[in-house]
Amino acid sequence: MMELQRRHVLLAAGAGVLPRAWASPEIEARLREGGVVLAMRHALAPGTFDPPGFKLGECSTQRNLSDVGREQARRSGAWFKSRGLQPAAVRASPWCRCMETAQLAFGRADSWAALGSPRAGTERSNAESLAALRQALAAVAQQPGRFEVWVTHMFVLADLIDANADSGEALLLTSSPNGGVRLLGRLRPA
């Protein structure tokens, strides 16, 4: 548990950041081909962590999107719409900033606890969530012509693929043959 916390602190500080790449025709083509998940970090929500005593069902107790973050989410959705890219499913962490990002970008979201912040879980529940995400990614990878969007937190992405993401940035993922996760590309926030 201590090593996981240390890695989260390093990622929050910016260590382990992969080189950035702008959206490309290759990423758009891969989305159309399907069998991938676009795992997106929620749009800009100033601050670092939720305040002590936050409650999932009460947005007023959480760190939420700023006006800039809301606009960022809308622009991201407009990018997809302008290209005729429609995700088969949009899943989001139950945290308000993730649900709002998904709603503003895609007009819908199914809450999925597995995408919730590991900072609120136990070592066991975090391991179960990570296993559920890998299993779902493997299932999507078997479905050509279909892609999903998952809106989540930096720490979930760090645990899933060992990579950091900026607010509103999305990682294009697929399952590797050994059950791992492969990073295919990045979409920077619009």
C-alpha cells in the first residue's frame, strides 16, 4: 500500500509523464476501427484532492469542474461530434467532476464504481476495481467497430496503465494478449 501511495504522490507531482502527442488521423481511424477504450481524465477541476468528509452523492462536498473545465468538456465532445464519432458506451466514475465531464462531452454517462478514485478505496477494493477494468477492456477489445469512453481520475489511469494524464486528456487503450493494457495514443483536451 505504501508503494502505491508513493507512486500516486509522484504522479501528482508530474513524475512519470509520457511525451504528449496531438490528436492525429491515426487515433481517429483507430476509434473508428473499434475494439478500444478512450479512458479520459475528468476536465479541469482546480485543486488536488477532495476536501475531508466529502460525500459521493453530494457535489457541494467535492472538488468540482471549474467554468474552464466545463468548457473543456464541451469542446472535447464537439471534437467527437464534428467527426461523427459516437461511443457505444460512456461510463464515468461516480464523482461529480467525472459525471459532469461525461454529460457535457457526450450527453450521457453510466456511473461505474470501478472507475472511482482509489484514494477513497481499500487495497482490496482497488485491486477488484482494477481487475474489473482490465476485464471490461478485454471484452471491448473483442468488439470491432465499437469503442467506449471511460471518464475517471488520474490515479485510476496511473494504476491501469502506469501513465499520467492532464485534466481532460484521454488515453486510447486496448487489451494486450497477456491481459495487460496497451497505450495506443493520446487525445489532448480541445
